[in-house]
Amino acid sequence: MATRSLEKAFATVSLSVALASVTVESSGCRSIPAHRNSFSSHWFHLNSNIMSGSNGAKENSHNKARTSPYPGSKVERSQVPNEKVGWLVEWQDYNPVEYTALSVLAGPSESTFSPKFNEKDGHVERKSQNGLYEIENGRPRNPAGRTGLVGRGLLGRWGPNHAADPIITRWKRDSSGNKITHPVSGKHILQFVAIKRKDCGEWAIPGGMVDPGEKISATLKREFGEEALNSLQKSSAEKRELEEQLHKLFSQEHLVVYKGYVDDPRNTDNAWMETEAVNYHDETGEIMDNLALEAGDDAGKVKWVDISDKLKLYASHSQFIRLVAEKRDAHWSEDTEADCRGS
């Protein structure tokens, strides 16, 4: 029992720290912890207030996972007040709505379904990037707390559903090729490739689900090609040329911005999104000059977007973009106090 309690406490702390790395306060200066020398595959945390996962929730945490109606439906979640999000808070009258989309139910039958939660299950990764999660009545329990809805919703898997989000950036330049500086902050303006999602109409980082057995690095490159370059509709010759340019972009040094649970409107008490957000930066802009943006797959539109605190993006994407801006020492806010950074 002591060991189990210790595991639960450790998992709770792990989630709290991971979620804290992507939470951003509206004002105040922050310092970023010392980073290793290379950007390559290193994950850094933004220093901010620790949000509680299983213990409770602050107002700025676990919000989108409690919104109604549930995406793609008219289903209304049971309302969950901030003080009752955490599983450690007793709530005997909690009565969440059950919902799994027909498109999900149309998948493989669960009559012989016997998943191995908290471990690699064949080619399917059922481990969470935030540590162990609880299993209750045969179903995984969302480590961030109650959402007001049980079942899988639109998510294909019970427990963690792993995604990858490639953040492709370049410096905004004038007609002479010089970096453009923001007149208020005095910092160079960074741009990233954004897509407009077909399902909800929100602008987002181009990304998607990790296929069974697929490496994250392959997912990042595949999703960017499909959504931002329309690779699925290219001829064989065009695909070969595209692959050559993508290899240049995705084989260079990169920055792992975030790994873990995502506050996503599709989340339920039993299924949730986790992601690995990775920044690939085209310092000179020469690689992306050879790649024409063209919306494809799940994207309705695609374009370069200036990075600033005025961005309104899908799920937790704005926080990921802010982390990139701060790490690259680029413009974020016209409020110099909110935009200051640690060394």
C-alpha cells in the first residue's frame, strides 16, 4: 500500500510539473531554467506556477477539456467546478455524461479488447508521458481530473492518444532580406506555419496522431507534409523533390518544446490527448523558400503567421508558440514587463 501511495503521489507531482511547463500567466517576468548546450531533442520548462493535477485545478488549467457542447456533437458535459476537478476531491454526486462518437464505435470491435494500459501494447503506445495513470472499473482515468464526460468521445483510444506537433519557424524579413524588428519590444519577429483546421475552423500548429509503431520524428515530418504542403496529392516526382527539402528541414537541430498532457476539448474522463511539440527553425529561410505552402488533408488553409501574444490558437498551441518565441528570444508582447525573460 505504501508503495502504491508513493507511485500515485509521484504521478501527481509529475503531471503537475509537466502541465506547469505549458501554462503561461498573463503578466509578470519569468526566467527559463538553464538549458543544455544543444537544442537537439532537449525539453525545457517555462518557470510558472505549478498547476495541480489530481489534487485540484486552478482557473487557468484543464479548461478546454470541460467545454460544451462536445466537439462535433450536441452533447453537453456535466458541469465540473474548478474546485472539483481533482480526483482526490470527494464528489459522490458526480454524474458524468457517457459519449463515444459513432465514427469511433465504427472502428475495431471491443468484444475481445484486452488492452495493456501503462505500457507498450504491441505497436500501440499506452504509456503516458506524465507517468502512471489510474485504472478504474477497467477504464483509464484522466490524470488531470474530471471533465464531465466519460467514454472516448472522438478519441480512438482509451487512455493517452499520442500526437506530434511540428512548429516550423523563420524570421520575418523585409524586401532586402533583413530581419524585421518589432517597434515596441525591439525584438525580431518570428513567424510559424499555421493551418486552419477543417473540423473547428480554428488556426493551429499542423500536426496529428502518431500511428502505431511510428517514431515521433516520422510523424512530425509526415503531418507537416500532409497538412501544410499537401503531399498526399503530389505526383511521384513532386513527392521525391518534397522529401528532399523536408529532409533538410527535419534533420537539423531542433527544440523539443513540450511533452505531455494537453488541455484539449476532445478529452474525456477516460481518454485524453498528449503531444510532443517540436520546433524546427529555418534560420536563413532558404529551405522554406523552396517549399510552397499548400493546405491538404485536415487543413482548410495554411499560411505564415507572425508570432505574438495576440494569437488565438487551438487547444494549448498558443502556449507552445510562446515557449518557442521565448527560447528564440523573439518578439512576443508589446508589454515589456510581460515580455522580459531570464538569461
